[in-house]
Amino acid sequence: MIATSSCCDIEDSNLLTVPQALANIRADIQLLESFEQVPLRSGLGRILAQDIISPINVPAYPNAAMDGYAFHSHDLSTPGWQTLPVIGTALAGQPFNGTVSIGQCVRIMTGAVMPVGTDTVVMQEEVECVGETIRFQTGPVQAGQHVRLAGEDLAIGQVVLKPGKQLLPPELGLLASLGKAEVCVKRRLRVAFFSTGDELCSIGDSLKAGQIYDSNRYTLYGMLTRLGVEVIDLGVVRDHREALRQALLDAADCAEMVITSGGVSVGEADLIKEVLLELGTIHFWKIAMRPGRPLAYGKIKDSVFFGLPGNPVAAMVTFYQLVQPTILTMIGATESELAKLWKAQSLSKLKKRLGRREFQRGVLERTPDGEWAVRSTGPQGSGILRSMSEGNCFIVLPEERGNVEIGEWVDVQPFGEFM
Ligand code: AMP
Ligand code: MG
């Protein structure tokens, strides 16, 4: 249960910090347990739900790492020039079936099985061919060189991947190298979302006086889709009690997470708040962040609920900072490297108020001397969605930080793979 900031403290001036909000959410949510078997390609971007133990050695047999000649390292014991007759050829997929004796060699191509009796490859560039024999200097040749050992990539019985790993291109390749045609992954989290507001017009309709187009459903669609969840878009819902109530119930019925945007601010008609309080356990948090406050979090039936602010940048920032980590935790993903902060020197003067965490939008670039530097995208209003498109990172200014002067170091969070 969440210990702080219940619905009763809507007017409470105690702000919750971003880490406190995240800790409260993490203590409250349940992991998605269900998993499914999918064809390997469909596993791309999904979260692994099983241990992958190698059933074979990769490679399965010792093979040549270079084009050249395979022989036994015993033939290196005489210093100076060595001459060996070539008794056959080994190609990738077409092994040499005989046995190679000391004093003999086989022409071998990269990837071909090392013939019985050989353990070393001399590169073709280092030999002279004289009829059916080769000559080379033994001095520079190391015993065992240019041979890939069986199991040197993956050894039989080795734990190759652990549950929680996101399957990206290298993982698809690793699984394919083990011959796996299917993989067991976490089921996609179902996330239903809708926008609220009488002023919202859907794309395709023409704007009437006082209306704006609904953009939040499209940023949300994009952010959710890139996280690999199953998105259920429930459209725009008017600021009417019954419509909101029905939409929230429908959403909770079909999804493990429900996200709305708009309608939770203090100035807003308290409609959605009243409806939410009737339907579930909802907390209205004022989070010490900018953009981003206020935010509603809680449960409707068994579904996790996020009521994001309506302002387009605030909706995106609260999604990245609070919803995305919640989704990743729920699907059991191991911590992403991408959420880590980098350091950069500020090329802009930044206004920053003490006591809250700000996520200003910046453009991260490299200076001519190879350092990371960041400049502000300009006006930081939470309605300026352009700043998310022009920027490539958040400039993350912690609670205790005041104004930033040009040349001071700041933390930046690049909009990475997940952003
Ligand atoms: P609200 O949180 O409902 O008070 O909305 C705050 C601001 O965000 C208002 O200017 C709204 O018009 C705007 N807004 C709310 N929802 C959306 C949306 N889906 N797309 C674009 N702007 C929105
Ligand atoms: Mg509204």
C-alpha cells in the first residue's frame, strides 16, 4: 500500500519527489507473470521469460579462422623453413575426411572443420606454393593459431541469457546459433489509453472555435508502441461524468494499465477526480518536477492507473520518468542502461527553481575538442511540444540545483532507444 499522499491531500503542499513517487509505485504494482512461446523473429524487442541454456557447443567443432593450410604444430619444431605436401582440401561445409600425419598439410578455408591430426593454420599469405607442396618460415607461426575452438562462443550447458533480457538483434542471432526456432517471452502488457477534454478535436475533423487537435494520443501511441506493449486506443472522452466513468471501466476491463491525459489539474473541473475516486484507489500527487505536476496514480479494479497532465510536454515527461519505468518493472525487464545520466557542459544559461527536479529539453552535441556539450532548445513551456522534437535529451536538473551558468556541468538523459 502507498503510505503517502492519499486522495485527501489534494491540497497538501507537501510535494513528492520523483524518486519517492517511483518508489511508491514500485511498492504497489504487481509483475506480469504470464508468458508465451513465439517464433524467434517475433521475439524482437520482447522480454525473455526463461533461462537459455546452451544445448550445444558454438561452434560445434574446431574450425579454421583464416584461409590457409592446416597441419600439426609438431611440424613447427624445426626452426627455419618447413616444406609440407598438400594432401587435400577442407571447405566450410565440406570437411576433409582423411587423417593428416605429421609432415603433411591440408588446404583449408575459413569455417572448415580442422581435419583429424591438425591443430594449427598458417595463413595462405605466409606460404609459398611449390607444385603440390607449401613452404613457410616456422619462426612467426604460433602453435594452435587461427583455430576457433569448439564452444569458444557458447559452451554446452552454459547460461546464455537470463529472464528479463530484452531480445535485440544480437540475442536473436545468439538464439538462432543455438538452433532455437521459438522463444518464451513475457506476454505483452495491455495498455488502454484515452484523452480527456471538451476542447479536443480528433485528426480528420476540422477544428471549431476554441478547439485544439488531440496530440497526446499520438505521442502516447508512439511511446507505448516502442516499449512493445499492446496498445488499446480508446479515443477522446468528453468531460462528462458518465462518459468518463464508462471509459475508465471499459479500459480497466481490457487492460492491465490505463492511462489518461488531461483533467487532473487543480484548476480543471474536478470531474475526473470525482469519478476516479468512486471507481478505485487513486492518489492525486503533486510531484516536485517540471514539467509534470500534477499526476494521478492508483488502481481501477486490478489495473494500474496513470492520469497524466494534459499539457503535451508534461504528458511526455511524466510518461518517460514514471510510466515507462513502471511498465519495464511490470514486464520484468532488467534495468536499462539508457536511463542512466551523462554529463555535459551547458552552452546555455538555464533558469531553474530550487526544490523541484526539472527536465528541460536540450540538444546534446560534441564540441570540437571532443567534450559533450548541451544547449537548451529555447522556450520551455509545457505546451511547446516542438521542444521534444528539436531536442535529443532531457537536461536533468536536480532538486537542490539553482540557475545554471554557461560552462557549468549538467546531467543529461538522451532520448535513447526507448524514447
Ligand atoms: P488539462 O490537464 O486537462 O487541464 O489540460 C492542460 C492543457 O493541456 C490544456 O491547455 C489542454 O487544452 C491541453 N491538452 C489536454 N489534453 C490534450 C491533448 N490530448 N492534446 C493536446 N493538448 C491537450
Ligand atoms: Mg482538460
